[in-house]
Amino acid sequence: MELECTMDEQDVVVLDTGSGFLKVGFSGEDAPRAVLPTAMATAMADESREDEAAVTGDSAAQKKSQVFYGEEAILQENAQITRPVQRGEIQLTQPEKEAMENLLEHVFRNVLGVEQEDLPCLIADTMPLGQSSYATRQWIAEVMFEKIKVKSLAIFNTAALSLFSTGRTRGLVVESGEGITQAVPVFEGYAIPHAIFKMKVAGHDITQRLQSMMAEELGTKQSHRTMQAMKEKVCFVAPSGSGGIPADALDSGDEEARSFELPDGQIIQVKEKIRTGATEILFGGEGEASMPKICLDAINTVDLDFRQDLVKSVVVAGGTSMLLNLAPRLRSELKSTLSSELSKTVEVVSDSQRRFAAWIGGSMFASLSTFDQVAITKQEYEEGKSDVRGLVARKTF
């Protein structure tokens, strides 16, 4: 019996292709094997590398340019960096498509070190069901079967998987990553397409705002990478907006919480006005898109009898949801704007693993025996080549 069970078990490659980071690993594991920036860079090879290339007999063309992925790509100065996923969507223009193909091949071959042909794959993406996502999902299916040569492929909405990672099947998922923030009502494991609301304000925009605020403060502009590190170390969400904090105030937290070391070794104290001011864009201003507003829009769009289920399980997920105080602030804003009946039951859930919630949900789902029922097999793909779009539409969730 044991032997039969073992043979039934299969590793599924789980991929979450975010705007900022690509998360990859195997089903059944509780964290991704690798997390790398979703980026590819083409740079001119340096002299020492050219000498190595000459020794190994590489052609002249290969000596001239070199391709870097992930962290290495970001570190290349004066290189052409391509980011194939922007604002949550894979870009279907030629340079981005090529970069995405190459990045996927790199992940399978070099990061995971697996024979793609033998393995099923689950991809998590932010695209909801509907016409707008068909072209992207069709292209991804073609790449995975034709180029990566996977055994089978399932494509799932990240929000549904994020909810699944908390053990729930109904709720409102508020995802905020690098490029997009969205409120997604999920009913019995399915994202409800017409009630999904998005805003193009997320981690990248907080970093940019921090960069401009610090440039004003220091008189010099720091790199995006440095500001991203600063955001993760010292920024937080003000409990009820940051309007009342004096411009020169240092916050009441300890010195360690507001200290940051710049690349030149200088240690600075970051004012609370900056630490909370950068994150405030998630909560918008008068008439602007904000996290509470997209949540309200999503809640008000679904059926009346489903709203109670949503407000009882508001699940925050994604890298930007790691900001301190984000969940309590969202809860208080929702309570103040919802009807009195709904506001009594508002609960915002912030799991400790929420940074990788979609990947973890994918890992859990891919471990279930039902995974094979929802995946497109190689045979189905070969037989349905005349209508890949229809096949993908029927079998993605």
C-alpha cells in the first residue's frame, strides 16, 4: 500500500509571477524555494568574462552581451532591465514576452534544476476570469507546453489561493504587492469577476514616494533599491492618518525602529512624517482611489446575503500587506464607512505568512488529489491547439 501511495504522489511546480518578485517551489512545501525579482537584464560582458569566454570557445556574439536574471539583473549598472510583469499583468509586447520566456526557463533549469517534461505546474496570477485575461493566459499556456514542456498546467487566481492559505473558502481578499492593490470577493474558492476592484497604487509607488520625500530631506536622491530597503525597515501605516504629525517630529518608537543605514555608511533617523507619509497613498485622499474604497466597492457589488461573509473574513495578503498597522487601520476605516449592521462584524485577518499567501495556497492546492481534475494535460493541449483560448477559459479558475 505504501508503495502505491508514494507513486501517486507527484511534485507540482508552483509559480507565483508577481510584478516585483517571482516565487517558485514545490507543492506541499510551506514556503517558496526561491524568491527572485521578476526582471531580466542584458549587459555587456566585462573583460575578464570575455577572456573566460574565449578560453571556452564561445562565439564573438556571446562574448559581447550577457544575460542576468533576478537579483543579478537588478544589480547590473548601465544594463537594459526588462520587467515582464507590470501592474500585475504579463506584458504581451515582444521584449517582455522574450524576457518572461527566458526567466521561466532560467527558473526551471537553474533555480529548481528539474526536468520540466516530467512535472505538472500551477501558476498563480492576478488576472480575473473574463475576456481581458484570455490572451495572456493563452500565451502562458503556449509557452509552458511548447517551450518549457510541462506535463500539465493549472492557472489560478492569486486571491483565491491567498484565501485558501488561511483555510477559508469565502471572504474578501485584499492583495497588495509591488504593482497592484486589489479587493477580490471569493465565494467557495472562486473569485467573483464582476466584483473585483483594483487600484494601481502599491509597493512600488510607496517606494517612489519615499524616494522623493527623502531626496527633499537629504538633498540627494537615493537609489530605488535603497529606498525599498528603507521602506521595509522603517515605514509603517499611521493608525488614523498622518495629517496631525508635526513635520519635524521624531516618533515615539525606539531609536532602532527609526534608524536606517545609507549605502555610504551614514546612519540617519527617519522622521515619523516620512515613515507614515509614504504609506499614506494606500489610503488616498478626497476622491482618490484607496484601499478602503476598493473594499467597499467590492462589498457593495456582491449580493446582499453574501456581504456578511465578506466582512467577517477580510484577508490581507501580498508583500505590501506586511506594513505594520495596515490591518488595524483598514479595519477601523471599514468600520467607520460600512452600514451599522455590517460594521459590527468586520474582521481583518493578517496571517504571519501573508507575504507569500498566494504561493502557499497554491502549494496546498497542488498537493490535493483534485489538482489533476483542474489541470490542462499535455494531451488536452495537443488536441485543443485549434482553440487554446477556449481550452484555457474552460480550465482556469
